[in-house]
Amino acid sequence: MSQIHISSSPHFTLGSSTQKIMLCVLIAMLPEVAYGTYLFGLHALAVVLVSAAGCIVFEALFQILTKQKVVVSNLSAAVSGVLLALVLPPSTPLWMVLCGDLVAVVIAKGLFGGIGSNVFNPALTGRAFLFISFPAAIGSSWTLPRGVDAVTSATNADAVSSATVLSQIKSGVLVPSKSDWLDFFIGTKAGCIGETSVMLLLASFLFLLITRIIDWRAPLAMIATAALSTFIYSSASAASFMAGAKDTLTALLTGGLVFGAVFMVTDYATTPVTKPGRLVFGFGCGLITFLIRNFGGYPEGVMFSILIMNAVAPFLNNLTQRMYGYGKKGHRLPEPKKIVQTFDLTSAREEEVK
């Protein structure tokens, strides 16, 4: 006869593997890939495919050279590749895409220890490298979507380039009206391959929430903070409630705010694991995005805001965590009763230890 002392554990599992999680993320990005291809042509699709393949190959080669187990089958490299492609302009040269892939999976991910050990989001790190190294190709010229006429009345999406909506607003060229907001929501505007359609991004967000792949706290905190900051600033500047409301709606429907909230601030490795930490993380991303958009030299601030908060995420974990076995206020919880279970060949009975 033997005795087994049973006690509770702080660990639990939902039965999801890394591969299943990454597969769900890839499925969630399929609408953005398909719509980006429709809007911007086959070169946009080539950017996505080359980026995904490049990340897979570079990660496998790095793991082979460093004598690690090759784990590209978990699909994390493919997710990084597709994410990087979706935040790039449709006209990005393919060789630049491969350079971004190399930085994303080798420098930002592999050298830090691989999946789960990286400090900065790999896709955004690759994008930041390309943005700084090749600003003319990454941030200056943008392909107009299919069916949208340029000033020259041309309609070929592969030949016409223009500024993004945020760039036009910041320079004073464009003052969005009610008729523009529907186009912004659907996605018929110049921008990165996967960032244009807020409608599809909201559908992806709901899918990831329903499948319990992401948590709602960081995305909603980021969007709410950016929206509230924009509303307060615009209302105070123009001394008009309606002006603040219009600018807030424009800020939500343009740029990469929603894409960043759905796919970037929900990254497991580079965001806090605690619920309060995620709220603070999202707040920081939204506030920095607002500050860069309105007071910085760049029209967009989502990429830099998330990378800055990635560096703060470990400290947020330390500030917001609590020890297992302690209450929310840090007090020691009562000791649980011990249960001794006695087994023999014919019966099993539980005896409570006084």
C-alpha cells in the first residue's frame, strides 16, 4: 500500500500547441493577404510569399548552423514572415524583403534564444531595419489601390504611387470628409499590404478572440488610448467637439493602428503575461502612437511605439505579478487542508488529516 499526497498546481493547459496557435494566426491573416493582393496586384502576393519562405529558410539555416533542433514546423517563422510582409508597402523589392526576413528571424529572434525568448517583435524589428535603411522604398512612395484614380487619372495600381492618408493629413493636403470614412473602413486607400481594411482587421480580431488565441486587454487599451488622446487634443486645439470626433475617427481608420493592435501587441513573447501588465502595455503603445503622429516627424508611430513598449514589457511583468499562494493585496492565503489518499488492491478511500 502506498500514499500519494495531492496538492494543487499553478500550471494549466488549454491543449493548444505552438503549431496550432500559429496556424490560427495564419488563418486570421488570410483575408488581409487576399484583399491586399486584390488591391495592389500580384507583386503584393509575391512579397507575402517570398517573406514567409525567406523567414522559414533563414530560421532553419540558423538552427542548423548553431546545432539546434530545427523547429520551423511550428509555423512561428511563417507567421513572422507574413506579418512582416503585411506591414510593408506593396511595391517593396523582393531582395529588400529578404533582408528584412534575415534581421527578423536571425537577429531579433534567433540570437536571443529563439521563439519565446526574443525581446522585440521580429516582424516589426525587420520592418524598422528596412524603414531606416531604405526610407525611399519603404516610406516615401505608396501604390494606389485598384480602382482609385491618381491626380493624373491613371488607374493602373502597379504604376501609380501616392502618399498615405496619414501623410496627406499631416502635410495638410487632405481633409477627410464623411464620404472618405467608408473608403477608409473598407480599405480602398494607399498603405501597407495588410493594414488598409479596418473591416477585415476587426473580423480577424473577432476570430482570434473566439479561438482564444489572443487577449482583449492590450488591443483595446491601445486603441482606446490613441482615440481618447486624439479626441482631447483635437477638441482642445480646435475648440470644437465635432472636430475632435472627426479627427478621432480618422485616426482609427487610417494607418496601422488597428493592425498593430490586432497582430502586434498580442504577441506572446514580447508583451506582458499579466493582465494588468497588458493594460499598461496597450496604454503605452496608444499614447506613444498619438505623440509621434501629432508631434513627431513621422506621420505614423505604431511601429516605434510597440518596439519601445517591447523593451518595457519585462519590467511590467515584474511590477504587476504576484506570487502564487498570495492574495491580490499580497497577503498569505490560508493553508489548504491536506488530503491523504490511501490505495490498496480492493478499494480506495480518502482520509482527511486533522
